[in-house]
Amino acid sequence: MNPDAVRALDSLKYEVAQELGLTRGGGEDDLRANLDQRKWEIAEELGLADKIRTVGWPNMTSRECGLVGGHLGGRLGGQMVKRMIELAETLLAQNMR
């Protein structure tokens, strides 16, 4: 993935997390650490942590990652998608003029 795109998505994630009250203003690094910690807690609860430690996140199935993500950030991810759609609609409208 393009490094600029990664930074932009991280900024969007932090902005949305602030709006949802998921961060206490500690910065993007604190948000990332908090989300990673929570992700591992959920993986433990779902019985997936040992497999993740063995094969790594990139080798987990989409379904397994979705289980963790759904428990972790359904609201966060949903709001990010909503914002990206709004941005795309705005850009398309501007280009149509």
C-alpha cells in the first residue's frame, strides 16, 4: 500500500476515533497502541490468539480477522467508510462541474 495512503487512513482513523470518544487525545501512536492491545484481548476471548502468534495476522482468514475487527471497531470502521464515501461523492461532484 502507498505510504501516503497509509498515513491518510491512519489520520482518518484517529480523527473518527476522537469523534467517537475512543481516544483520550493521546495522539495517533497512543490510539494505535490502544487498538492493538484491544485487538489482542479480543483475539484471546475468541480463542484465536495462539493461531495468530503461530501464523501471524497476514495469514489469518478474512473471516477470522473480521471476527476480531467486528468486535473491536465496528463503529470505528463503519464511520471511516461513511466518511470515505462522503469524500468520494464530494470529489466526484467537484469533477462533474
